[in-house]
Amino acid sequence: MENLPKIKKTDFEPTGIFNPEVDDIYKYQKKYFETEKGQMALTKARKAYDKRDPEKRKKQKRDYMRRKREQDPDIWK
């Protein structure tokens, strides 16, 4: 361990290119979900999620509907 060279902290600092606020991480996923094949995959994933734990899903949906009705009581009329 003593033979290893010392690494300066400045070697690991990000350069000016690094910008954490840029949302390009999911750019390709977003593009994929706009295609027909991506839409089918998304629908399949949603159905699988709904089937996996129906009680949890019902609770989520109830909470969502409750929050929406609090914001606008005439939303679904």
C-alpha cells in the first residue's frame, strides 16, 4: 500500500462539460416510448404492474382520485 502513488483530489473534479441539470440520461428511452413498439411495451409493463399487486394498485388509485377531487370537485362530471 505504501508503494501506490498519491492521487490528487483535483484529478477527480468534473470539468466544465459536466452539467447535472441536463436531462439527457433518458433521451433514448423517451424516443423509444414514442414508437409503436415502445407504446406496446409500455402498455404491457403497466398491465403487469397492475396484476402484480392489485390491492396496492387499488390503494394508489383511490389516493390519486381523492387528491384530484380535492383539487377540483367537478373533474369527472
